[in-house]
Amino acid sequence: MSAEVTTIDLDACRLTAPVESTLTQADALLESTFLELSEALDLAASDAPGRAAHDPGPLGVDLVGELAERSRNHGKRLRPMLAHWGWVVAGGDAGTHHHVVRVAAALELLHLFALIQDDVMDRSDSRRGRPTLHVVAAGRHREAQGLGDDCLFGDSVATLVSDLALSEASLLVAPTPAPVRAAWRLMAVELVEGQLLDVTHTAGRRRDHATSRRIARLKSGRYTITRPLQLGALVAGADADVVHRLLTWGDLVGDAFAVRDDVLGVWGDPARTGKPAGDDLRAGKPTVLLSWAAELLPECDRPLLAACDAGELDDAGVEALQHAMVVAGVRERAEQAVASLVDRAHRALDDLAPEPAADAALRGLADAIAWRSA
């Protein structure tokens, strides 16, 4: 299948009246959340000592404003879309729609939390075509000649903003039914565990296929595809059999999402991804692609892998390893794996047999997710 599917294709999956209504209501809920947070801070400030003389100073951060601005600069919105379609497949009705809106809004904030912290851990300079939060904050610290380490300041600001995103996401889910809250909790712990495994295995230079797949599924596929779908279905009161079938489809598409994510992390076009190409190679990430590279690269290219493990690849080394991985067949294996996963996902939908609109939407999303270029 062609790899030319882009964000436009994902937009086409989104722009149907029912999904758009869910997303619009989720945005409105987020805006009301930001307003409530601002009002809470104003109330707290009104009781604080020295309130008349309060001055945020040259390095003051508008906590809620920063959270709101970055939330509005959203990406493909896969998670809320999948929550919506999980709800539809499970027979969701008007009486439960307000809960799926809550889940959709919460997923946006959880994703923002994950992105901000991921950027700090990966030392990423850009996200969605703009400077990352920790980079912006560190730059302001340097310009103001602030006290202490500028990078630590930037990391601290980013961590605190992301903490608020996670806290508010959890509060949005709090009024939903108990099975939804239980699935949310599992998703959150999977995400954090996946990120932790990524950090520890990168530092430990451990790279094996099974571990790489586990990391990718926990930190990427599950919280992007499988759990949002499950959350929507649980809002609708789905029985165990429907949830199990959705989880099967979700893990297949989630694994395809993760492989494509790794491909874009090595060979993606920065103009489309909003991030520099080759970052995973510079960092020596324990990705599935690098586990395949360890199997397939000839002896003459092994020094490139050793430099990758040591975190010593310069730009020329990254380019050389990118080329060597293509020649050795790593990229072709990735494309074959994605194609196989999508084919299996489509067959799983045959077994699930959702109503026609949901069936078409999920098939379209699977294709767009797997063959995206951003």
C-alpha cells in the first residue's frame, strides 16, 4: 500500500458530523476547565499576603495560559476520535454522550502531558513545528540572566505544566462510570511504565526485539489506539466480548502505529513531522527498528550501531546509519510489518462486524494511521 497517506487523510476521518460534534464539545469542556483554573488561581491570589504588590517578574510563567495555548495547538486527535468510535461500536446513546466528551477532553490533556515530558526526556527542540516548552523556558532564563542552570529551569517549568495537564485529565474522568475509571488508570500506568522502560533500556544499552515491542506497545500503541477505543466502549456499557474484540483490533493498529512512529523517527521529513529526523538514532533508543538493524546490518556497518549505542552519532553518522538500514532491509521489513498488521486489523473488523459508518471509519483510521507521513 502507498505510504502517501497524510494528515489530510486523518482529517477526512475526523470530519464527519458525529465525530466533529464530540470534538467540538470536548474543546468547549477544555475551555471551561481552563477558565475554572484561572478563576481558582485568582481566588487564591486574592487571599495571599502582599497581593497588591504581586509581580510575576521577568521569568514568570502563565501556568494556565501555557497549558491552554499548547492544548489548542493539537495534532491529529486520534485518541478522542477513537474514543468516539468505540462508543459508537458499543451502541452508545445520547444519555452517555456527555461521558465520552469528558473522556475525549481528558485524552487530549493526557496526550499533552505525555508530549511535554517526552520532549524533556528526549531533549527534543521542536514539537508540531514549534519550539518545545522546556526549550522556550530555558531560552527565557538565559535572556534574563536568571539564577541557576537554565536547562534545569526549562525542564522544571515543563514538568510543572505537564503535571497540571495530568491532574486535570484525571479530574475530567472522575465522574465517569467505575469501569471507565479503571481502564483510565490502567492506561496511565501503562504509559508511565512504557516511558520508564524506554529511559532505562536506552541508558542500559539494552536492545532486543521483545523488549522493544513491549516498550512501543505500552508507551505508544496502547494509550494512542487501544485504550481510547476501550474507554469509549465502556462509556457505552459494552459487554466483555465487544471490549475484547475491540482490544484485539486496537492492539493490531496500535502496533502498526508504533512501527510507523519509529519509521518517521528515523526517516521522517521534519517539514511534515515537526521534529528533526534521526533523533531516535542520536539517542540510541531501544526501538524495534534498531533491534532489526542489529540482526541485518553487515559487519562493515557495525561501527555505526556501536556509535549509536554510545550516543556518539554526529549528523554524518546519523545519515550513514539511515542509509545502511535501508540497504540492509530494515525499512522494508518495517513496511511489511505494517502492511501485515493492517491486514489483520481489517480481518478483525470483519469478525467484529460494526455498523457501516463505524466500520468505514475504523478501516479508514487504520489505513491513515499506518501509512501516515506525519
